[in-house]
Amino acid sequence: TTDAENVANELRDRFQALTAALKESPQPPPEASLHFCQDFCQVLVEHAGRWKTDEDPLPLLEVYTVAILSFAKAASCLSSDCENVPLLLEKLALSCAELLLSVPQHVPGALWEEFQSSVKLAHSLLQESGSTQLRLLSVLAQQDGVWANATLSSILSNQIPRTEQVHEYLESEGPALLNMRINPKPKPHLISSYKNLWGNYHNSLLKSVHLDYLTIITEKMSDEHFQYILII
């Protein structure tokens, strides 16, 4: 068993203990939910801080994976009157997505499969209560890898996919995820590693492809994130 696996197992146990305490709490549901969120964040920060993510970000991905599924399993016991619940889940999902998009190496198969299964189950559990915060991660989890989509790969390699393919790809990605790909916020140590990738993606998507693609983006993704396209 690796150190990362030991940390993941310990983290899972601590989250389970928090969930058990939540279920037995004598406090009103909103207050119990607030304390759960506070304790959840504290445990997450403690475990995430054990790893130097600039040297090896993959253990942090496992931490996020465990945290997301643990939170989803506790969701049915959390009060909808506690505003920290959806806020924490949203921040957790965005942080995980940003990490995935900035990882400089291929995510190993076993870890990616764990991420996929955990996110799919968590998304299913949360949808039962009407939560959509994991939609972005759910889109990623449906792929064989963060950059494995065939249409995306074609764009990155400066090929010209069919308009229909791009249309389908944009609809499946959604504006939030596509915007994160085009306008990444990598940590300083990753900027040099990803400079060429971001440049190729930006240039091929916004400069080299047919005008039809820009039309698709502006029509199908009218979100404000894409308004900058009109002035390029």
C-alpha cells in the first residue's frame, strides 16, 4: 500500500466519522450542516497539505476524489437551508476540475477509473436532491482522459474536424468547462509546461478553424465567457 493510498483510506474514514456525527447531532439541521461543512473543510485541508502538488499533483486528485464521493454520500443528511452546502460542493468540484486540467502528466488508469466511478456515483446521488454542481466533473468523467475527446484531439493537433463534430463537442462540454480549457489558470510551475498546449489550442480553435466554428460557439454558447471571441 502506498502513502497516497494510506492517506486516502484515512481520509475516507474521517469523512465517514463526520457523516456519522452529523446523523447523530442534536443540533437543528442547518446548524449541524454548517458544522459538518466546517469540519469537512478542515479535514480536507489537513490531508491535502501533506502533498507538494508542484512535485506530484496526483495524490491530491485522489484526495479530491475521496472528498467528493464522501460529501455526496452525506448530502441526504444535509439541510437545504445551509448555504454552505452547495457552496462547498461547487468549490470542491471547480478545484478538482482545475487540478485535472493542469496536471502535466497522464493520469494513471487505476486513478482515472477511480475518479470516473466516484464522480458518476456522486453525481447520481446528488441529482436525487436536484444538485447539479458536479455536472462539469461528470462531463470529464465520461471521457477516457482529460484530453482524450477525439474532436478535441483533432483541434489540438491543428486538424479540421467536421462542423457537426465540433457542434456536438461544444454542446457536451458546456461553456464553463470549455472556458476553463481556453482560459486556464495553471499554477506558476505549470505555465512553462503548458505554454505550447494552450497556445496551440487557442490558435487552432480561434484562428485556424473555419468561421463556422466561431459561429457555433457564439450561437450555441452565448454565455458571457465567450464574448471575448467577438473581439479577437
